[in-house]
Amino acid sequence: MDDLIAKQNTAAGNAANHQFPAADYELGELLEVSESIEPLDFESASARVPESQYCVFRAGRERFCLSVLSVEEVVDWPPMTRIPLGPSFLMGVFNLRGSIVPLVDIAFTEGRRTGLLPRHVVVASLGEEGNAGTVRVGIAADEVIGTYTAADDSLLDQVPSEIPHCRGMLRHDDRLALVLDLKKLIEVFPVPII
């Protein structure tokens, strides 16, 4: 019992004798420092052009990009099941952690070399309005180049007329990438919803 009382007295004494470091500045010095700080300019901050991030990848000879908000993930080429009598753009379906995802080849018009499969799949999702489910689609990609941040006004509105699923072009690294519109892509390449 005496040991317990001695430990409590020692702990209380240590706390009472604890020296807190002295303030580095006097009140007058703090006021001088606070006067030299420039106020935030909220008007110029709100005038900044909004930026978006894009995942840029290559399918065939063309570069494409999707908003990173639409991209769920990028995976290595998975084992795939072909769909008999499926359209030419539908390469098949694959299992992504228990979900069956259709895999489309948006570069099929160029004529992919037989036996040369893409290396990656860009898995994108689109939430349907009025429906609790989401439409997921895998896009075959030969190379994933990276993510790029671009100001919204730096997107070019010019779109090749033969590519209806694009909504513009993104300039990056002195090259152009076609910006995909996921909703139009699913309309142009109707995939089975599983």
C-alpha cells in the first residue's frame, strides 16, 4: 500500500514540476508578424479555371482518355471468355472479383493483328439515372500512358466525325488524345449488361 501511495505522489510531483517550453514570441512580435501576412485573395482563387484529371491510354494507334472519375481501375489482361456470335467489337467478358465485365475493343476498326492481345483493361463505370445499378465496361488498352491534369478550357472541341463516342481532344506531351464520352461509348458499342 505504501508503494502505491509513493508512486502516486511521484507521478503528481512530476506533473506539477513539468516545465512547458516558454513561448518563442512576445505578443508584440506576434502582432508585427500577423500584420506582414498578406490576406488571401479569394477573387483570384475563384477566377482560376477548373481542372480535371484524365487517364490516358493507347488502343491500336490512337490515344484515348477518360476522366479519372469514370475509371474504376486498370488491370492487366485477364483470362477472358468469348461470346459466341457476339459483335466484332465485343472481345468477350471477364471476371473482376465476382463481377462479370464486358470487354470492348474500341480500336477494332484498325484491324488488330491476330494473336496480338492488348496488355491492359481500363475498367470504367457509368451510373445510370433512375437505376441503382452501374454499367461497367472494360476497354482494351495496348498501353496505359498515365494520368494528366488539364484545365477544362484546354480541351479542344474538335472531334473527328467518324468517332461519335468522343467529345473532344486533350493536348498532352505535344500529342492529342481523344476524350471518350462513356455514355456515348456504351450507345455506340452496346454491351450486354450482366
